[in-house]
Amino acid sequence: MTTPWLHIVGIGEDGIAGLTPATRAVVDAAEVIVGGTRHHDLIDGNAERLAWPSPFDSLIDELTKRNGKRVVVLATGDPLWYSVGAKIGRHIDPAQIVYHPQVGAFQLAAARMGWSMADLETLTVHGRPVEQMIAFIQPDIRLLVLTTGSETPGQIARFLTERGFGKSRMTVLAHMGGKDEARFDGIAESWNHAVPEFNTLAVECVAAPDAALLPRVPGLADELFQSDGTMTKQEVRAVTLAKLMPMRGALLWDIGTGCGSIAIEWMRGARYARAIGIEPRADRRAMAAANALALGVPKLDLIEGTVPDALDGLEAPDAIFIGGGLSEPVFDAAWAALKPLGRLVANAVTIESEMCLTALHQKHGGQLVKLSVERAEPLGPHSGWKPLRPVTQWSLIKR
């Protein structure tokens, strides 16, 4: 049986006094203590002290080299909730680790606000692009956000105001549980507080009558995307995403990504969903990047290239969308890379692409459908139906 040598200890603003007697004994007995400056300032003792390494990814090596010693890593709050504990546990055998949880920022903030944890969204922008919180802005939603620093609440206030949520109530909670605990309340459109760098933000989203509605389900309005006209339209996009089935942490290849509408809605559709957009044209990659930033998925990965060559070396996907560059060699390369239970969807609007889809359907099976959409538009003093270009769609699951 493996004997744990690594202890990951959650610690709050009250320092060593807030630890249980058993956890305090672990810290007192440590030969090596790893943490940030603020963590080391909270404890005494003669153990070897290590600061967070730079680059941070070298942390695992630094810990592994000390296997055999009594090592303690200090983390703020709950070490397994948006914290270093989860990273370490992905690289070191959990049997070698003992976790010592502490009440974290989310629990403390919810208690200060009187909010039920089951009825709100928790997210972090700490060390991440702050724009990713945009995807969570919806009417009457409560958010708890781990911030990057003192400037983050002002950035989020601007995002809210620009999208018609300027009346949203914001509360910054700083140094919770310590002697310097502070609270700052305000409204997004008039937010002007100077707040401590270490803080947690609570937001009650309040929508104006003209607020932008950006649901997580697929089918955002076409006008929300910058486009040169070659994009998957709203109704077809909703059907396409339903066939692709966004799932937590899953990876999409968007081949011929264009303005990025499919990849962006995929990433919005499930927590931590990822996407790689392959697009040969620089102007379209620029549009896709701008759209991703504006719609709250700044981590969209865009690469230049043509398929199938551009697919070499990419991480195997959970789903693939072929919106451009369709051919049998492209399908063969994509299908070979797709994970078991992966979903592939290809859309065609030209006769030649439709013929290719028909041949692939005959050879591989799956579902072949034609999608026709008509939108009502002004016709003189009345209204009439204007058809969009029909789309032939082929979809199948790899089993």
C-alpha cells in the first residue's frame, strides 16, 4: 500500500488558526512547504519554503523531486475547486496525496450574500481571459466569480453594461474570513470602486428591456456574428449543434470554420467544451477570433491550413463539423481521427458537395436530411416568405 507523502492543505485568511488540529499537526510536521507569499506569511515553522515556481507547470517536477519527504502544499480555500489541488492530482497518483479541504471563497461568498449554492453559477477568471464570463450573462442569473485582480470587477461591469445588463447588482468581497475583510456594493453601469487585488465578485444579473439575450442552447441570432455572408445560418446551426451534441470538456474540430459560428456555439453549449477551427483564410480567422471574444469563448483555437493536411498532429476530437472543403479524402482523414462515439456532421449547399455527401452516406450509413428554411420578409405593404439556400446535412456516430 502506498504511503501518502504529499499533503495539500486548504488555508483561509485566518491562517493556521482556522485549521483543524489534525491538519495543523500535518503543517507543523512538514519538511517542505510550498505556496504563495501570502500563504507563507500565514504560518510559522522551520520547514524548507518553496514559492510557486515559474513557469507554474514545473510545479509537478519540483514536488516529485521531494518524494520521500513530508511535503505540504498550501492552497487558498478548497484545494479541489478551481485550485492547484486538481492540477496536482492529474499528474501525481492520488494514493500519494492527502487533501485537507477548507471552506472556500464560493462558500464564504454565498454565505455573505445569503445565496443558495444550488441556485447560482460559479466560475473563475483567475489567470484566464476575463471575457469567458460573457457566456454566463443571462437575465436573473446569480454569479460568483473568482477574479484575477482589482481591475476585474470593472471589466465585468463594462461587459454587463455593454450588453444591456447595466442595472445588475455587483458586490466585491475581499479577504473573507480575515481581519481585513471588506465589502463593496454597487451597480454595473456606475461601478467605480477601487477594490483589493484579492477578491471574489458576486453578480445579480438584471436585464434591461433591450438587453442582448445570449442563451447557452444553440441558435444565436445571425447578426451577433461578424460574417462575410458565408456562415451557417441560425436555424441550420441549431440543428447542426444538436447533432454534434456538445458535452463537458469535449473537443470539436470545425473544418472550414469561416466566422466560427459552429465552434463558438459548441463551446458555449457545455462547460469547458473546446474547439479547434481550421480555416485557410486569414480574414475569416480574424472574424472568428473577434466573434469568439465577443461571445465569451476566447479560448477558441484557430489554425491556418487546408484539410486533410492541417489535421495531422491535432488532438483526437469528440466531434467534427465539416462546413467547407468537403471531399472523400477529407472525410477519411477526419473519420480515422474521430474518437469512438464521436459525432460527425457535414453540411453541403452546392450540388457537387451534395453528391459527395450522398456517396458517403451510401457507403457509411448515418442520417441524410435536407434542411429548408423560409423567413418572412416585407413584400411591398405586406409580407412574404423568402427561402434560404437549402442545406443537405449528413450526420453519423462512430461506433
